[in-house]
Amino acid sequence: MTQRAITLRRARTNNLADLDLDIPRNQLVVFVGRSGSGKSSLVFDTIAAEAGYQLNETFPPFARNRLPKWTRPQVDHIGGLTPVIVIDQRRIGGNARSTVGTITDAWTYLRLLFSRLSEPYVGESNHFSFNDPIGMCPTCSGLGEVVVSNVEQFLDLDKSLADGAIMLPGFGNGGYWHAQYADIGTFEVDTPLRDWTESERQALLYGGQAAADLGQKLPKEYEGVVERFERIYLHTSDNLSERKQDAIRKFTRSEICPDCAGDRLNQAARTVTVLGYTIGELSRLEITELVDVVRRIDEAGVVPVVAALTARLEAMVTIGLGYLTLSRATTTLSGGESQRIKTVKHLGSSLTEMTYVVDEPTVGLHPTDVESMIDLLERLRDSGNSVLVVEHDPAVMAHADQIIEVGPEAGNAGGRLVFQGTFADLRDAGTSTGRALARERPLKVAPRRGIGKLTVVDASRNNLQDVTVSFPTGVMSVLTGVAGSGKSSLAAELVEQYSAVVIDQKPVSTNRRSTPITYTGIAPAIRRLFARHNDVPAALFSANSAGACPDCKGLGVIYTDLAFMDGQEVVCETCHGRRFTPEVLAHTVDGLSIADVDELTIDEATARLPDAGISRALHQLAAVGLGYLRLGQSLNTLSGGECQRVKIAKELRQADQPTTYLLDEPTTGLHLSDIDMLLRVLDSLVEHGHTVVVVEHNLDVIRQADWLIDLGPGPGRHGGSILYEGRPADYTHPATPTSTALTSTRKA
Ligand code: ADP
Ligand code: ADP
Ligand code: ZN
Ligand code: ZN
């Protein structure tokens, strides 16, 4: 007999408090609750994890070893599960070889078409693969771009060699390579580089050739600064540490590959055509246009390939991604776009009785686009699946068959079922979601006036139509428009022309040792506190020092990289995840070892650690709503929205010069009631004299902005124009997607 519900008994993963719950199957169920209340712990870490675990168990042991390992959730009983498909916002990949074409398999079909039809005939379909040596451009190895020296940044002409005129890491006075330039008797060590001759500067940078003009002998083995920099940092097969990469970033830049002009393919694959188009040209068409070209291919031999490709492309148009191109690197996609791409893979699927687990599908979507996303979720449900969605957007809640709220608060004060029922009932439920829904959110009463303005002139990046527009300084502006209308492109122009600081949702760090406190710079103060209380050196408490567990090197886990899958980690058996040697753990502050401190939440640590400086610093993390994070929680476990808030907290700590901050959808992952907190933080940045520009769809944030710039009207080449600039309250006409959304909810 089939079960009508997914049943959980005594779930206690992360902060879940012995939760009992029956979730109806074959319905659209929306999970709500404050950030950190336990929604992900319930839906992803318990339900999806158990389903993944059970599925793995059905494979023979040799196959199981090759599958991602699921940690079995902490729960007494789960019944009524069907196979789970997780559609999260994790960006599709840090892999430069992955494009919209490769990730959706559209490229595979296109390659197949070219191998069958192209003029002149070339060969197998892998001749068109830029990930195969047989097809890739030899100059860029199929990456489409090459990293080159940004030589203009190498020297500070106002300084002499002795003052550290060579800006590269390791080249300044005291640096490892300094003597190779300063102590060879060739160059004037105390003269600012500006006063050198051009030939002298050229010789310093490039050696050999340029030195000949100098008529002055350089040592035989002399290596110019550029050559040496490229040898040790660019043309190296070693993986550079994250710190080194950061340090050299401003001295390099990526350029479109001079050989293939970004097409990634070798000469042969680049030149052949189908219907007069090269494969590179097709990959640069917007998908909406590409479908039309592909439909015109009518050779009998390729009918199934054309059908499969068209279906894939149409699915992308349906979910609002028709403005993308197949050549677009997946690393440049936003979290929301990545998520919709993943959804495409399942749309055409004929599987039923699946459980789809979807994380905040409205991220990156304008209210108008949200409607099509809801359609999509309902279609998945109507084809006989269970759809479980974690979401903060009331529009999605309104379409739910059932709403489940986890709460009442975050962390240890959450993890319980506080509401289960319909949207209508939730409004009266008095829970934090219910109260937030019932509350009126007014327009800003007194918008601030700008102090000055930052004018972006003739912007034509991507789809922008020669846009000239001014961002007032000293206020909060919001940039709106449907997905693909050009918001990020305009924001990128602003950043380029006025060097704004970007606070985005990209992972904070790829370093597994990074935690909220190492990243925001609080960790040294905590180590000093331990040192003071125990009269030992502070370095002892660093996970990079001799005090660290020798087996896991202070990571607490042993990590194995697997070639094609997510890596695996297991808790270190020597230190049981406590990261330090027993000697170090014996040192305590207020009865807590350094490992105990890692286990505290930010809120708990603020109360417990006897140090005003630390409390103040921790307060910045609490102020952005992250008080529920544990101090030692690896930043790798944070969601995009949480990463962004960690970055805001860091900026709050070091706000001195008036700065322009650009934030991309800062409400991601935030509960309705946490949006006030976010607005307060943004306000405090503005109060400190900074300029804040947010790309945002959330109507509450839009209403609270001082200034609004709306782009559109449509996505891709149908957008890219300014529809409105002015105060949000005055945006009542013309009728655009944004003005309509603003006015309709105002009346509601
Ligand atoms: P939500 O999805 O509602 O924002 P989460 O389920 O992510 O909340 O988090 C609930 C609590 O569990 C938080 O206190 C969070 O810090 C903690 N938590 C989340 N993931 C982990 C993890 N991998 N290890 C330990 N604690 C975690
Ligand atoms: P929004 O931020 O409003 O969603 P974008 O500025 O990201 O819109 O995109 C506007 C247009 O520019 C879209 O057609 C998009 O596909 C294109 N585009 C955006 N980024 C890139 C890029 N890195 N390379 C090529 N095209 C891009
Ligand atoms: Zn190339
Ligand atoms: Zn260890």
C-alpha cells in the first residue's frame, strides 16, 4: 500500500528538536521560518540525506564506493520516502570548462550535428569538443581566455627600488627577489623610477632586449621582473595557495584568447559551417534565436538529434533563460540562473513519484518571473511528484498546498514545528512568518537626497543600449528589472568606472580552514585571550601551528578528493574533530577550551567571552543576522546569502573611507522579518557616509530605497534600457513590470 505522507519521528539533525512531522506527498509543500531556524536541516540534511543514503544502499558495494557518501541523518524513523532530486543554488561550478552548452548537454547535440552535417566534413563529434585535445584551441587549451601580466600595475613610479617600487609580492624591499634588482649595481637604488630613463625601466621589466639599448651590462643570468613574475606565478603547474592568488590578482588580467577569439576550439573546428553558421557563431546566439536556426535543419539522418536539441533549448526558454547563450561560462551565472539550469534537466523527465527538494527558487527573479517559476513547480507536482520548497517569497507561499513553519527562532531556539496549514491560516497564526505577512510595509517616508553622483556614461556592456545614468552618492539606490534585463551588466560598469566594492554571494573562501571568525579577523583576538589567560604564546591556538592535531593538520577532518565527484570528508580519529593536541585543549578560558569556543554560536560567544573587543567584533556578525552561526563553522557550509552577510559584517568592521558598495540580492535566504535587520545594516552604511547600490527584487527593499533605477523592458536584447530613474514612490507610470509590481502590492 502506498503511503500518503513522508513521516518523520524524532528528527534531531543539527538544531532539530526531536521533530515529529507528516508531510503530505504529491503536493507542493513550502517550508518557511527565520534564517537558521532549521529548514535546511529538515529538508536537505534529513529528508534528502536519508533518501540519498537509502538509494546508495541499493547499489552493490563497489558502486557505492563511487557514489557521493550521504551522512545518515539523526532521526529515529523516516517513512514514505521516494527518490529525491535536490535543486539547490550551489553555483554550477568553479570549472572554467563548463558552459551553458556543456552543462545542459545542448553542446553534445550540437557537436553531433556538426560531425554529421558540417561543410567541409571534419570528423567525429569530439573534434568539436573544447575539452578534448583533439578539438581544443592549443593556445588557451580550450579555455577561451589566457591570463597575462598586467604590467601597468607592477611598478610604483613615485618610489625608488629601496622604497619598494616593485609592487609584486616578494619583490619589494626585504622581499626574496629584491636583491636580484637592487644589489646588482645596474640600477639607481635610491632614485624614484619616474626619474629613470625609459630604457632603464624597460630593462628592469624585461631584461635582455631592452638592456641592449642601455649599453650597460646586466648580469648574465639577469631575469626581468615580468619574466620572473610569469615564471613563478603564471607559468607554473603548481597550484598557488589562495593567499598567493589573492596577492597577484591585481597584477594579472584575463584576455580573450588571441588565437580562437574565445571560441575555445582549434582552427579546423572553428571554420566549418552548418547552414552557413560556424559552431562558435551558434554558441554566441541567444537561445531564443538558436532554436529558430536549429529548427531549420531538416536532413533526414539527424531528425532525432534535432528533436532532442530543440526540446532542450525550448525548456530553457520556458523557464526564462532564453536570453543566455550556449557559450556562456557557468562560472559567470548567478545562483538563481544556475538553479534554473538545473531545473531544465528535470522538466522533460518522465519520472513520477519523485521528491523534488528545491532551495529558494525565486532568487534572482523579478516578481513577474516568479509567476513562471511557480508554474514550473506546479507542473512538477501535477506530473505526480512531491515538491518540497524552502522559500521566503509570499507569492510562492500563496500557491502552496501546505505550509510548514520551523521555528520559533534560530539555532538552539529553533528546530521545532510551529505551524502546519494553509497560507490563509498562516496569516493569523502569530508565528514570525505569520506576523511578517500580516504587517504593512510602507514606502520610505523621507527618502534621502544624494550628496553627489556617480555617472555611468555610454555603457554598452553585454545588452546595455548605450546607457548613461547617474547613481546618487550618500544614499541607497536599488537597481531593478526582470532577469536578464542588464542589472548586473550596469552594476559591473559602475564597479569598473568607480571602483565600487562588490559584496556578492560567491563563496567567501575555498579554504577549508576559514570560519566566520578567521574571515572577519576576530580569531587573533580570541587566540590572544587564551594566551593571556594561560600565559602561553598565542600562536599555540592557531590551527596552522604546532598546537594543531598532527594527523588532520588542524582541520578536524580528513579530506579525500575524488576525481569526478564532491570530495569526501571523515572526522579525524586522532582529535575527534577537535583540531588541536590534548596539551592545547587543556588551556581554558572560563572553563572553555579553544575547541569549545569553536562550538559556541556567535550569540553565545558574545555573552561568554570576557573581552569587550571580541564582543564588539562579534556584534557585527550578529547585526547581519548571523548570531546563530558557530564560531568554528567552516565557511564552506554557508549558503550564498550567508556568505554575503559575512562579507557585509567584514565591511562594517573596516568602514573608514566613504565607499560605494554594490550588493547583489542581499535578501537571498532572509526571512521576511530579517529584512528589517538587513535594511538597518544598509542604513547604517549610508549613515556612515557610504553609498549603497543594491540589485534587488524584494519589494520591501525597493520601497525603502532612496532612489530607484529600473532596467528593461525585457531580457537580453529586449532589455538594456533605462525605464525609470527617480524616487520609488513616484514610480506609478509608465506600466512596466516593476511599476506594476510596486503599485499592485501597495493596493493589496
Ligand atoms: P535554515 O535553513 O532555516 O536557515 P539551517 O537548517 O541551515 O537553518 O540551520 C539551523 C541551525 O543548524 C543553525 O544554527 C545552523 O548554524 C546549524 N547548522 C546548519 N548546518 C550545520 C552543519 N553542517 N553543522 C553544524 N551545524 C549546522
Ligand atoms: P540581470 O542582472 O538583469 O539579470 P545581466 O546583466 O546579467 O542581467 O544580463 C544582461 C544580458 O547580458 C543577458 O542577455 C545576459 O545573458 C548577458 N550577459 C550577462 N553577463 C554576460 C557575460 N559575462 N558574457 C556574455 N553575456 C552576458
Ligand atoms: Zn584559444
Ligand atoms: Zn585531527
